[in-house]
Amino acid sequence: MKFINKLILIAALCKLKAKADQGIIGNLAFYGRGQRHLPNYWNDIDKIRGSKNAKVYFPYNKSDESADTDADATGETISTDITDNAKNNPLVLYLPGAPKDRYSKLDFYVINDERSIDLTSFHRIKSEIKLVAPNAEDLISEGYTCESLGLSCNDLKSYDFDANASEWLSNVDIRLFLESEEANNDDTYDDEEDKILFHYEIVGESNPSNEWSEYVGSINKASLINSELVYTDFVFRNYGKMPVYVYIGNTIFLKKDPTDMVREGTIQNNFANWSWHQNTANKTATYYGDSVYPEDPEKKPCVKFVAEEDGDFAYYVHIENGISAPPEGVSFSIRPMNDNKFKFKIDNKKEFNLTSDYLIHRNCKIPIGEETKFLVDVRSLVYSDPKFMLMNDISGFWLQTISAIKDIKKQLLEDVGEKEANEYKDVLYFYNFTLHHTYPEDTSMYVKQKLFEDGNECSLKLETHEDWGNPDNVNEANPVIQWPDDLSFDTIFNSKNSVDVIESNDLYAEGEDQEKPQDQGNSTQSTNSTTPGNNNEKDSSANLTKPFVTLFLLSAVLAFFM
């Protein structure tokens, strides 16, 4: 019996470790415009932690209420659903000001109940951010003065925040951090300064300002003091004395290396091949694996698709473990023999006609009869509807033929004859299907043939907010709104999706005991401090070694053999 118990223990621990090692396949969205709560894997909105007086406002619209229905004179139900006017609204964070050497914060975290998501496994974060100053009346009611905020005025009521943006922005210091709950809760560290060593500051290419911009921050796992720690917390800090509203739009953590879903026609690990008509007794197969294009000198393996009816084949890749946010791009290697009209679908979300929704706008075409490697800017498609696309629940992708085979056969029958019409088939050789979590900087390996010879060159570049704001560059079939909406304070304060955060401490000190500071109205003017907790400058001798799951496993195995 003792022997059996040991086996059960080892099996359970192995299962626990296997679960802990499972991450997600792709990128991780933190927020998408218009969302009323954080995407999958993140904490519930009533579990957000932060400083005293910090606040979080999610978008709200009357459409959030239960769908109302009315009945007409005949008793027929009439829907009175309201259009979602908040679908392009940002998430709004309010971070109080802090005395010198302290900061206010808001803390969000991923929940690793079923899989282990380590925020330092991503190499970059992209976030739409804008900083907005509170109005004078609210500042005064909270005890702030011109002096305490470091502003060159005598009366906040007469201070022009628009004209003096550079001054008040100099007293705001927003920084983004990643933290490990494991290190923060380690009882062996009585001194907070030791725990601060493990706080990781994301390095941004530029600082947020009072204008909308895309914040791009780098994450370097190699610079961590202890790479065994799992970083679960995403923290916004304000080191400045000036309180500020932080407007947040689409925000995504990006993985660095691409992931092959299909390689030389073969489905890869973590994915399942859900392509239809592979082997069926009730219908002619359209999917033929382990094929080779007869005239290919390299004899590369692939899948051959053959269709005699409209839309009768697709390479459908299903994600078995670790559904996630969309990649910035996808590429596929194919050889279409008859037609080049395809549908690209982000499973359970949205489908796109590659020709009308994408290729015409880019003036690109997929050549017929050639083996082609083609790249698609998925981000520009996703950002056209981020509220639903950035929920971390993408379960698959497919590329499907949408050739009008029936019409082609009809035309052949009229022009050539019955034999040719009956023999016509749409044929495609399919080689590779790849997720580019971060869009490739070098696009030279991808085909760039012009769709219209008198048009611009075929463009495969990753579109930016500047492109979306230029009327000449807008994709009319799938437009992207350049930035999230600018909200009035009335709109923000009237949100029924506002959150009172769980207060963990009033204001936080770097390297000092945490204590409640004096009232903000009595704080004197001071300059922004440097960050003592910058992990990139700490001695690696402070290494924390707590790979506890592995230790449990080793202990169990040793106990088994004793």
C-alpha cells in the first residue's frame, strides 16, 4: 500500500508540473478597446489591487444593460437593443500623485490555475496610451495645490493645463513593471528592499504623453535576477507628484519567435488538423496528405487539395492547448494551380476575403502556378474590431478556397464543352502555415507581385497608426479607427463599470518601510526620483532560487527509492 501511495504521489506531482509548464501558444492581450473587463487569463475586475484613491474605469454604454424588448399591438416582440457607442473607448486608470521616492500603483495579474503564463516569456509589449490631467476642481478637493504639484501658478482654478502640458507632464512619471507574486510573498525576505530586486521595469522606446501614442516596451528575460521565477503581475506606477488619468487602448504582450502550425504539409505539436474531407466514406475526399507537386525538383512534401464544388477545401488548424490573442502576422506557402481566391479565418471570431478585404488595399496578388510564400498583416485586420478579437480566446486559423467553381464549370460548358466542364477541378498544393507573433522586419522572402500594374507597389509592411490616420492609406473594406476615443470626465465618472481597487497600501516606497504618507496638500515640491528597483542594475548575487515544483518532484522520487 505504501508503494502504491508513492506512485500516486509521483504521478500527481508530474501532472502538476506538466500543467505548470503549459503556457499559451501566442500573444497575450491585456486589453482591447471597448472591453468591459480584462481578457481571459487576467484577474476579475473586482480583484484589481492598488494604492489608496487609485481608480479603474472600464467603458460603459446603455447596451450593457439587459437587452430590453417591447411588444407591439399584436404581441410580437420587438428588440430595442442599443448600439454600443463605447466600442472604441479606452480603459481609464487613475493614479494619485506621490511624494519623493514613492509611487502610487495599480496592479493587474494573470491567473495561472490551469496553465503557467510568465509575462517575461514575452519580448515586447505594445500599448496605446494617453495621459490626461485631472480637472482643477477635483485636484483642489483632494487637497492638491499649485505648490504641492510643482506647478508655476498661484491658483489651480486659473491654471491652463492644455497650454502648460509640458510642465505638468514633467511632474508625472508613469512606469510599467512586471512583478513575481512568488517573490513578493516570500517570507524569507523581511526587508522590502530585497524584494524590490526582483521587480522588473519594462524599458520603453518613448514616454507616454498627453497625445495618443503607441508605447513599445522591451522585456529581456536574460536580465532577470532569477529566471526560474514566474512573473504574473503587470503594474502601472506613478512616481510623479502629479496625479494623472492614464487612457489605455489596445495592449498586447508579444512573443518573439514565430510558430509553425503546418510544416511541409504536416501539422505540428500543440495543433490539430481539422481540415474537412480528409477520409470520408460519404463524400469524395478533397484532402490528400503526403503529396508532392510532380514538377517540383526538390520533391517537397505537402498537402494536395482538390475541389469540384465551391469552398470544398481548407487547411483548418485548431489550437489544442493554449488559446491566445492573434499574431501580428501569418504567412503561408502554397501553390494554387487554377485560382487565387481565398478566405482567411480567425476561428470563432471573424473571416476575411483576402482579395477584397486585404489584397486590393495592398495592391498584391497571389500568383497562380507558382510556389508562393505570402505574408498577411493580421494586426490591421484585428484592430478593425479589437473588442472581440483581443479576448485571448483564438482557437484556430484556416485558409479556404472560395473559387466560384460552379460558375467556372458553367462557363466552360458554354465555351468549350461538357467534357472540359466536368473535368475542371480547383487544385492547391499547401506547404507551410506560420504564426508571426511579432511581425517580421525583413519581408524580402515573401512574394510582392502587383495586383494592378498601374497601381502602387505591393505593400507587405506592418501598418501603423499613422497609416490608419491617413485618408489616402485607409483600407475602405476593413478600416481601422486610428486611436481610441477621447473621453470627457462626465463620461468616465458616469461609467457603471468603474472599480474601487483592493487597497494594499497607501503609497509605496522604494527601499523603505511602507508607511502612510502625509496628506498630499502638505507635500513640498520635489523632483522625480530614479528607480532603485531597476532590475537591470542589480547584482546577480541576490539570486532567489525557488523552483519549488521541481524540488517537490525530486523529493518524491528520492522518497520512493528510500
